[in-house]
Amino acid sequence: MANLRSNSVNSILDYFTNGFQKANRFEVRIGGSSGPVFWASSAQIPSQDVTYYPENFSPSGPIIQIPLRRGYDDRFLVDFIVEKNWAVRSYFESWFDIMFSTNRSAQVKTRASGYLRQVEIFALNDTSTSTSSPVQMQNAKFTLYEAYPKLLLPSQFTSDAPNQYLSLTVDFNYRYYTFAGAGSSGG
């Protein structure tokens, strides 16, 4: 990792070349290392917020905000490029079928075996290639737990852009996420 040690031109140029995460270096995996990998053209990094309680029992001084609850954004969007065989759309259609089985006992049974999954976003470094393992070539990893698709946004055909790929935007719901930076063992 580059380190900005001085304000010399070379140090600054080196830092801008090697010190920042590039937005186009990422991979999305669904269901862990054995799950499918579809071509994602964009993915959001989840956000967090904190719910506070204003403690105002003191007769003087400022109101102190006491943290009560960690919250997670309820929107997590990933844009996938649709292949000619529509594999990514088929995958999510099947996932919805599992969630909404007409047999209630089958739905309860499948909940643990496929309804909720992990979604991993790997922030890849500049040296990773298509044959590299994202675990070995990552700068960071976000893991979303108990994730499932809550919305498949409409895909749109258009004749205005003949070389544009069709995309499928999936809005996921999830329970919580973990973050593991480069060199950390968490997540």
C-alpha cells in the first residue's frame, strides 16, 4: 500500500496511482465460494446508522446522545449484466420460487437450505485477474448475512443503444453485514 510520506510531487503521484481503491475493481459472489458468480456492473456498499436516545436528565450542560441501536440501510442494489442464456434472471426467478412455494411446509423446510444466503462483495486490488481468487486478491470484503432478493427492477429493451448490454437490477434485503479490510481476519 502506498503511503503519503511527503508532499513531493512524486510521492503524491505515487499515492494517487497506488493508494486508492478503484471503483471498477470488484466482484460479487452469492452463496459463498460455491455459489454462482454473475457479471455485476455495479454494486452498492451497505451503509449504517445509529439510533440515539437523548439523555437530558442532567440539570445543566448539553444533552448527551446515547447510542441505542445499530441500523443497516434497507437498500442494497446490484446491477447484473444479462447473459444470452438469461442465467442471472433464471437464478433470481428460481430464488423467488423457493421463497414463495405453494406448499407451506416445503417453504419452511427450504428457508434454511436456500432462502437466505450470504452475498459477498470483494474490493479487488489492481493485480487481480479473471483467474485470481478474490480472497487472495482483495483489499476488502463486505459479507451480507441472511440476504434475499426483495425486488427485481424492470429490465428495459431499447433500440437507441445497439451496443448496450441488458441489465438486471436486484434490490436485496439482509439482516446485517460485516466488513473485513486488507490484512484483517474478520468477516
